[in-house]
Amino acid sequence: MAFTPNQTDHEKTAPSASHWGAHPVAIVVGFAVLCASWMLNAMDRQIFYPLLPDIGDDLGFTLAQDGFLATGFTLGLGIAGFLAGFVVDRYSRKTVIIVSVLVYSLGTAAIPFSYHVADMAIYRIISGVGEGVQGTALYAIVGSFFFHRRAFAAGFIGVAFGGGMFLGPMIGVPFAEGFGTWRAPFFLFGGLGLVMAILIMTLVSRRMSEVRRTIEGAGATQDFSHIPESPYNRNIALFGFGAASSGMVFYGFTGLYPTYLREQLAFETGQAALAVSLLGIGAMLALVAGWIGDKISQKWLLVCTFLIISVIAYLIYNVVTATTGQYVLAFLMGAFASGSLFTNTATAMQRSVRPEHVGRGQGLFMLTYYVAAAFSGSVFAWLVSRGDWGEAGLWQLTVLPLVAAAVLSFVDKKRMIVPVTK
């Protein structure tokens, strides 16, 4: 499916694909390769979680250390993603993405050489730095090229991420079992990153990745006076709280969910891996969530999403124990906590800044989302140690979304860029 800007919708706000000199086929191929790179990003992240109990047993890690390793890498992801916001507004986004893929792939390939918490944490953070920079550059490309359909286009990125969440455990766990070691999949995915960097270098057109300056010029024909001049504004702060809450919820959940299934509900390794993969299938509904986000108020869409997540989380940790029930709830958690929250919060923050600051807006999302995510696993493990899994799920995954929903109700919709619709 071609994501060329629609001239009928955008004739006064954004040039057509032909204006850029980019052939529609080149756009489709380039965008597909970028989506595939984000899928590999997700595979790199997701394989760690179902293997974490085996890694912890092999290296003698505690639950608190497991929780830190599961989500601590996002500290590097968030900080690097924020700083990358300044870089991608000034330099080649294609080059930034190539370098970032190489960095996170090298970090992934180094993980098998770990024997202590400290060195594994360093490799995980290096991987997170690459992933954060890639995410900022990738979503900045989407926000600029698909200017008024950015949430829908970002939905395809979400589908790719969901596919990676599904494929990571489905490929990685059998690969580890086949070689008899948890280390094997990290070499596999690290090597695939080198291949992906070459594909991006050869197949992604700069006419798609570097359109930002012309978009800014075209933006001059549209009135953005209702958007604050500074990218650090009230709506950004409110959505930033929503992003931080999203990171605490999603990564607090994914980081220790396989451990909860195996240790509390006595799931087998394959069953836990399937549940985690179903998170990925649910996340692929990001395409639908993004389409909706371009049609209705993202403010109220996110409020409703947080309320639904609160109910799902309560059921997971305090009501449902059956295998099938957990599968269904894992799918729903992926659909709402990843598919809807990530896609619509990221693009809502872009719509809260002027076009020339789209990279900055995405960088702020990466900072708030992933820095909070970095501590989510440790916080969740601490809550478990202070009570039990049910209480931890109640406070971090049920009450926090309710608070986030209340905060987002104060967003001023009049201070956001409104998508052009027919």
C-alpha cells in the first residue's frame, strides 16, 4: 500500500510524492524496509523477556535484578531518543537510522558475553541507545512525510513492532532450545541487524527521509498560530505524563509477565512464550488505532484506552488464572497498551508542536516514555516483594492508568494540529 501524500487532501498543506521526485514504488519499498527495521528492533527487545528466567537461573540473578535488566535498558533508549530529537531536525535521518541499527545490533550481539548484572546492563543500555535514536528518526520521518495522516502511517510502524514482538519469542525460544543455550538468539538477531543496515542504505530514498525542510515551507501556507511557539508547552507536559504512564504500564507488564506466568501460574516455557507473542499480535492493531487517531480526538481516545487497560490489568493479576484467559488478556493488553497508547501518544505529542519541531516533539515522547519504562520493571519487582503479584498489578497497572486518564482530560484540543480529512 502506497503512503504517498494525497494531493486532494493536502494540496494547500503538503506537496505530492511526485513533487519530491520520489517514485511511488520507491516510497513503498523504502517505507517497508524502515518498518522491517523497526520489526527487528522489537524482536531484539522481545526475545529477552521469555528467556529471562533461564538467564537469571544460569547467572544467579534475583527477581529485582531481573526486573532491572528487563526494563533498565530503556533508560538509554529514552535519553538517546530525546537527544536524537535535536539531531534529526538538523541532519540526515537516513544516516541516523543506519547508525542506530548498527548500534543496537552490536549491543544485542554482546549480551551473550555477559556473566554479571553490570556488564549485561551495559550491553542492554547500548542496545537501548540505538533503539531510541532509531525510534526518534523513524517517527520524525513519518510525522513529516505523512503530515496529515501521521497516526495512520505510524500505525504501520506499530504493526511492524507487533510483528516483531510476535516473531521474537517464536523464533528465538526454539532457536535457544535447538542450540541448548539462551545465548544463541542474541547472536542471530545481532547479525540480522548488519543485514538490515545494508538494506536501509540501498533501498530507502532520501527524498522520503529528508522532506522536513520542504514540509516546513509548505506549512507556512497553513495557519499554525494556535500552536505554541515553544515545543515545551502545556499539552506536551500533559501528554508527556501520559507517555510516562504508558511506559510504566507497558514495560512494567512485559518485563516480568513471563516470570509471573511461569512462577505464579506454573505456565511452561512454551506457554509463556506464546502469551508474550500474543502481545505482539495485539500490538499489530496499531494500524486500526492510528486510523482512529486521525479521525477522532486523540485526547479522548487515549483517555478511553487508559481506562480499558486498567480493567485488563486487574483481570490479569487478580482474577484470571486459566491459560486461555491469559492468552486473550495478553492479546488485549498488546492491542491497547502498545497498539493504541504508543501510536497515539507519540503522534499526539507531534501534533502539539509546530512542524519545524516534529523531531523535538518525538524526542520528548521518547524521553518521557522510555525513562519511565526504565524503572518500571524494578518498581514492579519491588511492589511484588512488598506484597504479591496481585497488589503490584493493582497499583502499577490498574491505578496508574486511572490517574493518567484523569490528567489527559485537561489537554487543550484547540492547541493541537488537526488532521485534514475529506
